[in-house]
Amino acid sequence: MQTANFAVAALARHPRPLSPTQSAHDTASPPREEPQFPDAERAARHAVQIWFSGKIEESLMDFRNERCREHCERHDDGALRHHMRMTAFERAYAEEVGRIIVERRYVRPIT
């Protein structure tokens, strides 16, 4: 009887595969919520556009860190909100870098 309980517990921990009548669309993640820090995301995307303009000599990472610090200093947030603002900035920055790389086809083949 102990193995039956183990099987029930194991099934409860792991989601079941899709049934024949269920589509992947039915189980898709919900749409992304409105950004909690839209100003941080706008600032990050703008910073990436500036960096890719070719006028910046700093590395992409150093420029991100400087711009994120400047953006966060303009806000009087507590430690948690500061961390959340930084995370929103860094995520938007990375997404924008990826978008530009794909859009402009900056990826070079490995030789």
C-alpha cells in the first residue's frame, strides 16, 4: 500500500502530459503583466539604442551599469524597490540587446 501512496504523491508533484483534447495554447503562460517600472524599462531601451549608435567606447556591460546606477539614483526607493528597479532595468536592457542583435543580424558564424 505504501507504493500506491508514493505513486499518488509523485503524480501530484508532476504535471500530466496534454490530453488529446487539450492544446498547448490552453496551457500557455498568461500574458505578461504591465511593467512595474516602465520608466526603468524605457531608460534601459534608450541606453541600448545609444550604445548601438556607435558613439560609446565603454563596453556594453559597463555602459549598462553606469546608466542603471544613474537611473536608480534619481529615485528615492527602499532597498527592495531599488533591487526591483535594477532588475527591471537589467532585464529590459538584455531584451533590447537581444532584439537588436537579431534584427540587425550581428551574429557572426564561428570560424
